Amino acid sequence: MIRYLMTLIMCFCLSLCAEEIIHIASSNHPLATACNNSRKLVRTIDDRLVVVYQDSIQAQSVIMWLYSDGLNWSEPKQLAPGSFPALTIAENNQIYAAWQLEEQNGIGLAVFNQGETEWHYDLPQSTIIPASAGECRFPSIEVTESTLYVAWQQRAREKELQQVWLQRLDRKLEEQLSPAERMSDAEIHATMPVLCGDLEFSNDLIHLFWTAWPDNDPRIRYRSVKDDLRGSHFTGAVIELPFRDCMNLSCSARNWSGWESSLFLAMYNNRDTSVQTFFMHMDSALFDIVGADTIVTDKMAFPSVDDVVRESVAMVWHNGTDILYGQNTEGEFLRPPVPISEKGAIPKSNPSIGYKMFRWDLFDVIWTEGDRPPYKIIYKRHKKDYNLKVSGSPVPVVRSFELEQNYPNPFNHATSISLVIFQAQMLKAEIYDLQGRLCKTLAAKHFTEGGHTLSWDGTDNRGLPVSSGFYVLSLKSDNETNKIKLLCLK
């Protein structure tokens, strides 16, 4: 009871001090909080935080870590020689860390546990040393009820190619449950694996994404792994998602809507110099894109997303000298992103948002700040802004019609859109490209009350097929407009 009351008091105090920017540590390494394929900050159920980052001591890269008891931050401690650390957290508050080993071609692993007064990591640490030894980089880590998953990028010994590998271990780090398995194509360059699992641990399904580079054209590829009575097994073949010229992916997953998972993906589009977001439902190799959005950036961005809550996520990325925050709902931004870092010319980079925070109202984020060593590790707790609430209550919305997402989406030859009309009226349904140019008028007529279906065959008003890409369907009356995004793939 006393611990419960103390937790409530700390949560209340933290809510009061939200928005404060805190310098929690320093690092001599410019990539202290890189890269976004791995998490650097996790939170326990009782609002304790653990952070990992990269430092350089006497020309050697080392992994540092520190924790917060909810009110104060500890002094940083050295975990091990290495670089590019990653964190995840299990349902029992155990925190797992992975990092790139410095003196061996492999991955280091450790478990953090919460003691009475402070956090500690358990010895001995474990390592993964692949038999086909090549430099292992950029580990990503995730946990289910019984299994720890580690993915990494590894250089092939016989070829100048990077490949993505996956290893499964027991939660005590005492037993390897499978040999290291190559996930990517042996003949195609593959980088930056990203692992994510169900936030409630109710679905022992692990999602693995990576960037493949056929003909130097970055594409996102995907495979899933399921834990059940048979152990761990792949639920389908590797599939290529319809996202071209994309990299630097961050992901969050939740078991919703009758699908195996609802996934939020954020990534950088190299061709358009933009951050792209997608909200999608997925069953093994089947997926349905619910919504998508794009925000142009000044430079290459490394987005980071938090938990899917109410089909919405908090998302951060760096743009010039700012760390930007946007609240993205069903794949779309409800309002323009806002800077959450202090204004000024000091460079800021590599933000990492808290993972498995289970907070609808707040998110935690760290980033690297400075133009020369020592670089600052900055922490901030920020309030979420859904732009959907007034005085804590949902904004009442009275609609005269409802526009549902098209199916299938993405589509090739044709797709259907369902409408529900609550009041008979004149409506116009039009298809636009992302530059706002009218492509097709699907309907301009009086609709009666009830259900209706529109179809689009992927042609414009001249009857010519449109090119692959995103399009917007606008359904509007005299007083109301509703829009959805459609993805056409030829």
C-alpha cells in the first residue's frame, strides 16, 4: 500500500513538471542516442525510467546507462564496451539491453532488474557470436512472454553486402532457442532491422522490418514470428511493403480490430526528403492501410514513435536545429508538428521516444544536443495534444454522412468505398493527387439515406490509368467534407 501511494505521488509530481527540459548526462560521441531502429528509453509500470546511450572514453566506444526513480536521475554508469545500444521491457518490468560488441563481431546482452533502492543489471552478461563472423551492427531487441528476440545487420564474409539476421533466446539469456537465421535475401544489401511486439503482451507476435536495397532503391521488407505451443515459428514469407525510397523506420504495434496487429510505421523518404507515416492492420502477409501522411523535412530525419493509444501515436524527429513533435492519428497528422526543444542554433539530433510507456497523456523523449564534445543528453516529458478534446471531454461531432476506408487498400485494378448517409443530400465524390489536382469525379448526385458503394478503377476523367502512388478521395456536401487516402499500385 505504501509503495502504491508513493507511486501515485510520483506520477502526480511528474505530471506537474511535464514540459521541463533536463540535461541528464554528457557524451563524447556525436551519435550518443543513434539510431532510431533501437529504443534508448523505457518506462516501468510504476514510472521508473532507464536510459542507455553511447559514449567514447579514451578512444573506445562504451555503453552508458542511468535511471530515474520518478523524481531524480542517477549518475551514469558504464555497462560495457560497445556501441549502438537498444532497450526493451517485459511485462514483469525486466529490462533487456543489446549492443554492438567492440572487440568481437557479435552482440552483447544484459538484463536490468529493479532493486529496493536502485536499478542494477544482472551478471553474467551474454553474447551472440555468429558462426559466419562479420561485423554486426545496429541491434534491435524485443521480448514476448517466453522469448527474447535480437535482430542485427551483419556484413557477409564472402561479399560486400550487409544482411539482416535474427536470434531467439530464453528470457534468462541462458539458452539459445534457435541458431542465428538470415532473414534478408543473400544477394541484396539489407540494413537497419526493426523489431516490435504487441504492447499488452497479449499476442506473442513479433514484427521484423528492414530496409532492402535492390538496385540501390531502398524498400521496406517485413516478416513476422509467432510464439505458441509449437515454440517460435515464422507466420509467412518475407513480403515487400509498398513503400519505395524509404528508410530509417520506427514502428509500434497493438492487437486490435480483429486483426493480429494494428501497426503504426514512420519512416524517412529519401526521394521526397520527407517523413512518411502509415497506420495499417496486418494478418501475416495480409495488410490493410488505414491512413497515411507526409511532412517535408530540411534534411534526413530519423523518426521515433511511441505506443499506439486510441489509434494515435506521439512521434518525434529532428529537423535542422529543432526536435519536432506531432500527434498522428490513424496515420494522419491532425495539426502541424511543433518544436519541443529550446530554440537556438545548437544542433539537435537522434531523438528516441519512450517505449511501452502506457500513457495516453504524456510521452518521454531523449536526444543528443551540441556541435562539439561533450554533447548533452537531453530528457523531456511532454504532454500529448490530440487536438480532439475540450476540457478533458471528447468534442461532439454531428455528421450527416460517414466515409469508410476503401478496400482493398492498396489496390491494383479497382477498389470500393462504402458510404453511410444519415440524411438525404447532394454529395460530390472526387479523387485528387497529392498535389491537389483533380483526377476523377466518381459521383456528383443526390444520395438517399442508407448505405452506398462507390468504385474507382484507377483511371482519370479521360479514362487513362493513373500512376502508382497515394490519392485522396474527397466526399463533400455544402456543409461537410470527409477525406480518405488511397494507395494505387500498378
